[in-house]
Amino acid sequence: MRVLACPTCKTPVARDRPGLEKLFPFCSERCHLIDLGRWFGEEYRIAGEPAAIGTARGSDDDAQ
């Protein structure tokens, strides 16, 4: 049985908890939603230079 710490509250979490397998590695739906809110609030970021607007492939400017 694999046990990890919940990323939000650090509670030990077993992967094979009955009825809560879909929430792994979170210990509860509450901790899952807290983490999701952090992503939506842009508290988590991926390091790197910001992409320039309009330079992505498939932009409308290139279709002309």
C-alpha cells in the first residue's frame, strides 16, 4: 500500500481508500478544491519567459 502526504494539509493518504481513489493524492474533496483554487488564482506558476501575444502557431493573424 502506497502512502503519500496530502499536498494541501500533509495528512498521510493511502492510494486505495474506498470511494476516494479519484481524489488521490488529496485526503479529501476540500483539500482537492483548495488546490484547484490555487491554480485558478495563479498561485502556482511554471517557470520561464512569458510567451509573446500573437506568436503562437495557428493564430488568426497567420490565416490571411
